[in-house]
Amino acid sequence: MTINTKYFLEANQLKRQGKLEQAIALYYQAIELNPNFSWSGLTQRYYI
């Protein structure tokens, strides 16, 4: 599991808990680390 995937999954968990600001911060961290990361496969498996 890449760090981007880890951030993505953790952000999804925070979102489900209603912690939207924390979730958004993790999404941004993942994007900053790798702006070319392919989110398309993840969004099909893990609904944002």
C-alpha cells in the first residue's frame, strides 16, 4: 500500500466520522506528495 493510498483510506474513514476538515487535509497531503497519483481505481473501490 502506497502512502497515497494510506492517506486516502484514512481520509475516507475521517469523512465517515464527520471529521471533514481533517479528511480534506489528508486528501491534500496525498495530492502534494504525488499530484500524478491515479485516484480513478481507488474511487471505484472506495467511495469518497
